[in-house]
Amino acid sequence: MTEDMDKPDNDFGFGFESGDDAVSDGSVNVNFDMGTNDPMNMNPASSNVPASSVVTSTELGRGLDVGTANLVSSVQDAEGNVHIKIQRNAFLDIDTDDYTKNMLTRLNVQYVVINNRMVVVGDPAFELANIFNRETRRPMRDGMISPDESDALPIEKMLLETLLGSPSVEGECCYYSVPAEPIDADLNVIYHQGVFGGLLKSLGFTGKPLVEGHAVVFSELAEDDFTGIGISGGGGMFNICVSYKSIPALSFSTTRGGDWIDRNVGNVLGISASRATAIKERGVDITRPKNREEEAVEIYYRNLISYTLKNIKSRFESSSSMPNFPEPISIVCAGGTSLIGGFIEVFNDEFQKINFPIPVKEIRHAEDPLYSVSKGCLVAALSEA
Amino acid sequence: MGRPAEGPWEERCRPMSQPFSVQDAIRQSATDVDLEELSRRGLRKVKVLDKQTVFRLIDEAVNRVVEERLAAATDKEREQIQSEARQEFQRLVKERQVEVDNTVEQKVQQAKAAALAQVEQVQAQARAQVDAKVQEQVGAQVESYQAKIRELEAQVQKGNVPGTAEVDPLQLSEMIRQAVADAAPVAAPSGGSSELAALAKSIESLSKQVGNSGGGNNSSRAVEAPSEEALQAFFSRPSVSDGVESNISNVEVKNAKANGVNKNLAKLRSLKKGSE
């Protein structure tokens, strides 16, 4: 376990060390003979993605959001565009036969054969689970690597290979998100952090952990001098970070997220959690539920937001290290769970019900809620170049 | 009771600071005289008043005096008497209430103690039931681990170790360590689960043997987070890119473009410079 792994709250605002000196301008240009449309894959020898004819260059440094529901990687090209790759962090095993294999390849569905079982990974796993009313298998649970899933590690490695490809230079810096210590569960992030650090190292990267809420601050609060509250609403957790001038003053997580909603909606409607996820993601507006299913989603969303806000308030009131903010601050909500219609309105509703201890000037959505954490990790990685 | 006091009504009717005890007053005012002394004085008979008679006589005397005085009292004086009587009554009621409260409190404490004892008893029963259930589950889990170990041992003996992602000494060792870690914390609190403890010990011993054969792993790390090196070794095992059957390299991952982060980066760097 490196020192970095033990201390995820990196101090970016003040006195961090400079990064790799091998490339002085922080970028690297690679020309492919055949080219590739995959700016993440800088190694011409690697063939993890289909080739096409694009010549590209990217800056040194990667961002990786290790989420319970989704894995999201990001890299910035020389023109300043951020390229995102996203995989649903799920898989499903199905019966193996040649016909199915051919069909899956034709349908652009990723599979791998492990221990004579055919495993479909990513979004197709989720879609197939929906069709057959089955539950997907999940490498992660409650924001961390799942102890119940024996195939979690090989699957995670595979998914990360497809997202990151190979490093531009050996040991390229990749900041990856980790949850802050949960306040409502006895979970330890050290093992999870170590697993992903080791995994990235095995892929040739230098993995550095960054607390998820802090990543949201990096990607969304630049105009506020990285001062404010970043909230990442994920599948397994809500991660909260209070930052002052880029320094995290308070970071913690709660173990209720999108999965908690799905489980409960599934229970009350008598359907699988995967199907509840599909209902949630088909365009529900929780301020205007149209039927019983959407009402169930609204009820649990409201409860989750209220629960999160009460925990934030309680932590603020009990923490001795809270800075005195000279001006009202912004709260930014990111993460897949915040994507549902009406999220910010309901958040505002519930916020008004509690006497929040810090003056807040606005509550807003992240620019790219789903990519926000990954982009924040990318900012951290590029800042070391 | 002596002669009525002279002076203003307020002084005469000053409320008593303490309740008056007739019995104590008689006891304090009386003198003990031996029967022989009485006989010497020529007294052969004495008149005896019992306690009830004394009280009755006092009551009568008091009532008579009060009635006489009340008849002569002004309205203001009557009101004052009523007020003082009310206060005295309330004081007595309070005293009585305190006595009652103390009794009730005592009863509540007794009931609470009894309830706590009952709860503890129920908890002990529940714990015993849970322990039994947990032991049953652990037994099943250990059995499953044993089956896996037997299977993996067989494969190791066949030499089916290097080059396969499914079975290698490191992985086997890891699984066994996991089994030990899973079994140990459950077996410990139940106290008398010597069978499980012995099983855990034997698994750990096996883990040592297998770990050593696979590269000298230290079994003392069984319940710790794996080291970076161990994880790297685990993840260095063959995977998708090394010949495992898969179509992943032929299928494109979902991708998107997002706005750049140069502005954030510049801000962060300037913040850093400003702080230096």
C-alpha cells in the first residue's frame, strides 16, 4: 500500500509535487499507421478497440470514475476536447454455444468466456437482464468491490482494459475515484483502494486515488475557486466533499444511492431491481410522477435526498474543522443518480425543509453529471503533468 | 394551649413554622414521679387521662378559641386566616405527594429492573439462537470451501498451474486465506466452536503450504488488505488480451465527447502558484 493510497485526500491547492518530467509539455503525440478512433489507446501494438483512421494526440494523464453502476474514463486531446468512455459496471452469465457467440458479436455485444461460462459485460448485460427479468451480477456493491462476487476482480480488470487501453508512457498517471469513509456503515475503503491501485499498476498506469466528492469539486467549482460542496450521487453511495480553495475540509459518504432506490422500488412493485433501474432511466420526472411505478420512484428519491441532506447537516454541525466561508457557497450535484428529471427541484424542496448551517447561494447540476467525477480525476491527473 | 397572645392579629396568628406535636409537648412538659414518691406525698389515687381524651380536650379548647376569635375577626382577618390555612393545606398535600412519589419511583425502579432482567434473558436466548444459526451457515460455507480446496488441490497435483487464469497457487492461496478470514471472526465470538477453530487452523496450514509452493506468500497476511505487490501479481495473470476467449477487442465501447478541462486546470495551477 503506498502512501498515496492511505491518504486519498490529496492537497491539490498547496504544495503538491510535480509529476512526470519525461514529457516536459505534458502531452505526447502518437501517429498510428492505421490510426484509431480511440484516443485512450495510445499504444499502437494494442488491439483492444477497432481501428479507424484518426490521428490524435492526448495530454498525459487519465481520469477514471470507479462507480458502482458505471465505470467512466476520460482523457484530453491536444485540442482540449475530453474523450469519455463509459461501461456499465455489470455482467451476466449465460449458456455457452456457438450460435449465441456469433449472435452476440454481430449485435456488438461484448462477452468473455470464463470457466466455461459465457459472460456478457457492460450495458448489454443490463439489457439482457431486463429482457429475462434477471438481476445483473455486479462487481461492486455500496461503492466498493463486492465481497460476494467471486468473478468481480477479473471482470473489473477486463472492463478497465477496454476503457483505458495502454498508457502513453509507462507509469502514466491515472487518478481514480474512491469513496470517502461512509458514516452510516462499517465499511473500509482501504481494500477497495488497494485493489484498484494494483489493477491500474498491472495495466501500466500509476494509479492515484481521489475522493469522489473532491473530484466533483475539481470539475465543477473552478469559477468558485474550488470552494463549495461537491456531491456525487452514484449507484451505491452518495459522496460529499466540502472544499475551501481546493482543499477538502470535510469528506464523507452515505451508503444509499441509486441501487437503494432500485431495490426498494423493485420490492414494492414486485419486480427485479434491474427492471426498476430501467423504469428509473426511461425518463421519469420525479416532480410529476405519472403512474404508480413513477410514484414509487419519486417517494424513494425524495427520501434518499432528504436522508443525504440531513446527514450533511448533522456532519457539518458536529465537525470541528469546518471553515468559515466568507461568502455563500454553491452546491453541485453530479453522478448518474442525479440525472433523473426534477432532481434539483426536489433537492431544493428538501433543502428548504432543513435549517442548513452554511449560507448557500445556489444548488445546481454538474455540467456533465455522469462524467463529472471522471473529469475531476482528469483535472487532478493533468495538474501533475 | 396557654393564654391567647396579646397584640395585632398578624402577630397572634403567625403561621407555625413546623407542625405542632401534642404528644411531644405533653412528653416535654410532664415530670416523671415514682409511685413511692406519690405515696410519700399521701397520694393514693391518681386520675388518668388517656391520649385520645387529651386530644379531644385540646381540640375542643382550640375550636372554642378559634370560634370566639373568628366571630370578632374582620373580613380582612378572615381572608388572611383562609389564605394561611390554604397554604398550610397545600404544604401538607405536597409533603404527602412527595411520600407518594417516592413510593411510585421505588415501584418504577423495581419494575424497570425486572424488565431489564427479562430483556437480558430474551437477548441471551436470541444470541444463543443466532449463534446456532451462524454456526450452521459457517459449517455450510466451510464445507463449500473444503470442496473447492479439494478440487483445486487435485488440479495443482495434476500440474495444472502455470498459464491458466482459472487455477494458480496464488489464486488458490487467496481463496483459502479468504476462507480463513471468513471463518475466523464468526467462530471466535461463539466461544465454544472448537471444531470451526480447528478447521480454520487446518485451512490456514494448507494455505501456508500452497502459498509457499506458489511463491512464498506469508499466511500472516490472511486477514489484512493485500499488499500492492500481491495485487499486482494477481492482476498480472493472463486476461482478455492474453488469449482468453472473448470478442471484447472487436466491440467498441460506448464513448462521448465532453468540454475540456483546461480552464479548471489553469485555475488550479494559479491557485497553487498563489499559495506558494
